[in-house]
Amino acid sequence: MRHSGSGFPPYMPRRRFVQGLAAGGVMLGLSPFAHATGIVSSQARKGMAPVLTGTEFNLEVGQSPVNFTGNPRMAFTINGSVPAPTLRWREGDTVTIRVKNTLKEDTSIHWHGIILPYQMDGVPGISFPGIPPGETFVYQFKLEQSGTYWYHSHSGMQEAQGMYGAIIVEPRDADAIRVDRDHIIQLSDWTDEHPMRVLSKLKAQGDYYNYNKPTVVDFYRDVSKTGMSAALEKRQMWNEMRMSPTDLADLSADALTYLMNGTTPAGNWTGLFRPGERVRLRFVNGAANTFYDVRIPGLKMIVVQADGQNVEPVTVDEFRFGPGQTYDVVVQPKDDAYTVFAQSMDRTGYARGTLAVREGLTAPVPDLDPVQWLTMTDMMGDMGGMDHGAMGHGAMNHGAAGSAAMNHSGMNHAAMGHGSAAPAGPSKTVKHARTEYGPGVDMRVDTPRTNLDDPGIGLRNNGRRVLTLADLHTVGGPMDPRGAEREIELHLTGHMERYSWSFDGVEFGKSTPVHLRYGERVRVILHNDTMMTHPMHLHGVWSELETPDGAFQARLHTIPVQPAQRISFLVTADALGRWAWHCHLMFHMDMGMFREVVIA
């Protein structure tokens, strides 16, 4: 039964629900493995995951009791810890990781962003069968890179229930990023409801957890700003599309507790420093369903690494990142305490911690930013001089019947993984596959935007310097100087009412693999036909983001694609085998936005 009013349970005030319990986390003494090793008792109280170093590792997957909100639950844990132990490796080493499964179900571990043989990638049904109950699987691979990465289960909903951890690969030579101190800040989200129950609610009603829907007050505010006629037209337009301009995230704080290093906001994870030190903060988004907007009021952040790759330093006040992404920043704090503030993109809650000269200090916690509505640009892309009031019957086509402006129903570009000869820069001509014209797609964008300098809804013109993809420039340029030999266009598609997600209107299970020839250089165009941002992760190879004109931008393993946005990247198909490619929002992946890639 849904809660009334603010959407928070009547027995739990909103502030406490948002912040969780001060002592939330693994319940001490109740996990036999953790108790035996001393991991939880020595580390979890500090809000720190245990750290494992060397080249030989033993990881045990099990379940442990946790309590983040006052309601005890069971989490999937590695060595009894949430987050899982931090693994510190060194570039050039060969690591061996023995993963023992003590669960009553299959499990797996995927080493996110690590380049390795496909048999070691850890995706059940794609690269290996999974790890059955009672069995041990030995991962072994040589580290060909350095930087900040992470690892997580790729089985069922285990990642959303606690099975994730950070990886630091030290460079073989001296680190170009010189600092005095180093902290990992791993953001995640937790729900007391079983994820499958959450998913069933979303399948029944796609905006079930959206408590920022337009109200009567919003309508009269529009009337005062634009007049009655324009306000009515705006409301009618959204009603006709059966969409909400505030549906920015699938889940809100009604379902989620936002965590920083496995610690609730009330628990206040604290990272120590001495005034004047250069401090490296390794931000990892290990959330299953949450985009975070991160800032440290009163402190500038110098972004020095993205997805484990060094970038030309850029100074910002704030950055947004989605599940799967990592950013390393350097700060130089001078006061006694600063709040590390990470609010959810839908502005219903936040994770927070403190940088301080000693334990127990706090700094003011900012209020959540106001909710902003999706704009015409977010919904329709680059409209130019078109009449925005006519949307739904031209630039953006809704449903199988709304194809007045441009009917590409005879085309099947990329639906089967096919591409075409590549132009010098990314193609600007939109090619909708014929499979998009079906019941699983509720909208198609014909005039997408291609700019990379948009921070995204909720961050525009907020008075702060916000990082964008256009700010990222990987040091050293592209790994492969060749241009693209051919071009593949794929559309990110979905249907909000049905809560289905797909590539080109085809859900995983009904799709065929994308085939790449070993050694070829391919341009991939991702065209977002939905109103949500998707963090897209291609396993096994680097995705080298390019500008709208085709110039190299940044080397990434996870690329967020905003609503009505069309972006491109180059891939060198230098990794033989079968690989996964999916949206890293867990429910989107689970509901079909997943594709197999075969390199042969």
C-alpha cells in the first residue's frame, strides 16, 4: 500500500528516513565470517571497507544481517563487508582471485572497467556460467592499466543488495597525480524492499516512486508566469504523452537510503586530513539506481581522472555521475571540516560525509536543490525554430502511430548489429530501426542534440561550475590513431508505462549479438529516444568518446547519455570473445537494455 502525503512512512519522520540510522550497516557479531576475520569489528565502525593488497586474494560471497533504517535485512556480502573489501593492485602484476560461493544461489563478480580476457569478465551466460553454490571460481588476469575502478556481482539483484567494492590499481611507475592523502568515497543506494518487489511495482506503474509530480500549485505558478492558455497547453501536452516532466529517476528516497562508504547520512562517514594537504578523493558510483550530483561546499575540486584514466586537470564545484562511473578529484582543504554532499538527481535525498581534521566534526549540510522539470530540449532535442507547442506530432514521434515527420519504418539500421561505411565524423542523419515502431517504444526523437557541454537537468545555471563531458580530455589522446572503418547506430529505447527498456526497441533475449571484426576500428552512435539518462557500459574494450565533429574527447568505460542526446565514440575491437553491453541502471538492464557483443 502506498504511503500518503510526503510518501514517507508515518512511523518514520522524513528527516530520519532520508538520513537513516547513525549506526546503520553490517550488524556486528552476526556475520560468522566477518567475526572470525575481525573485518567488521576493526573496519566497519569507521565507515571503511577492509583493504586487501598483493597478488593472491580469497573472497567469500555470503549473506550478512544489515540495518540501515531501523529494519534488519539480509545483504549479499563479500568477506562479510558492505561495501566489499577494497582491492589494491599494481599495474603489470598478474592477480589471482579465488571466489568461494557460500550462497544457496549462483553468484559472480565482474571487474568493472578492467581490461582482461573475456573468460574472466564475470558475466553469467555471456563470458562464463556463473559460480554455483558451494563452488570456487578462480579469476586470473594481468593488469594492463592503473586507476580507480570497482567490482560487483552480475547475478540477479545481488549488486543492489550490497555486493560491490572498490579497486585501486597503482601505476607501475611513479603516479603523475601527487597527493599527501588518499580517500575512497564509494556511493551506493539501499532499499529495505526486495528489489524484485520494487521492480514489480515499477512494472505495474512506471512512476510509482515519483513524488515530485506536477501539482495544482505548479499549474497556477505556470499561469502566473506564462498565462492561462500556455499553462493549459503545457499540461495538456504532458497528459497526452502520458509522461511526467519530473520523472527523472525510477526510485526515490521513498524506497532508497543513500549511502557513502556503506554509511547513512546520519552515520556521517569521515575522512581525515591535515590543513593544507593535497587530498585525493576517489569517487565511485556503485549505486544500482542512482545518479548523484556531488559537491563539497567551500572547496573546489580538481578533476584529475575519469573512469580510471588521467585527464587534463579541470577545476569544478560539482559533478554528476551515474552507476558505473568513477571520478578522482584533488582538494586542498584549509578549514577544520567540510561536508561531502551527494544529492540524488531527482532531489529526494542525499548521501553525505565529512572531511575533517579529527573525528566528530561536522560542517553544515546543504538543503536539497529544488526539483527542475524536463525541458523541451530534454524531450525533443535540438528543435531549432520549430513550434514547441506542436510536439508529439513532428520532431518527436510517440508510439507506433506517431510517425508523421519522418517514417524510417523500412530501415533496420543496427537492429541486427549492422553498420555502414563511416564518414569522417559521426553521422547526423537519424536512422530509426523498423523494430522501434512497436509496442515496446513510446517515443522516438528525430532531432537529437549532439552537444557535450550540457551538465544536465537540475544543474544548469545553478551558479556553480559543473563538470560536463566536454571538459574531459584524456591525457595522451586516443589509444588508436585510426579513424573509423564503419559506423554502427543504436537507439536507447523504452516504454515508461510498460516499464520496458531496450536497444532499437528489442529487449535482450529477443535481440541478436552485435558483431565486431577483431582488430577493426568502429564508430558507435548511441541515440537516446527516452526521457531518462542512461549510463552505458560496454565491457571488454575502451569507449573513446568523440566531439560532434569527430575529434577525440575522452577514454571511458561508462558513458552517460542524456535524454534526446546523440553521442558517438570509437572502439578498437582488440578483445576476442563475448562481451556484455548494457545500461548500468540495474532495473533498465534487467528489463532489457542489454546486448551481447561478439568480437571474432
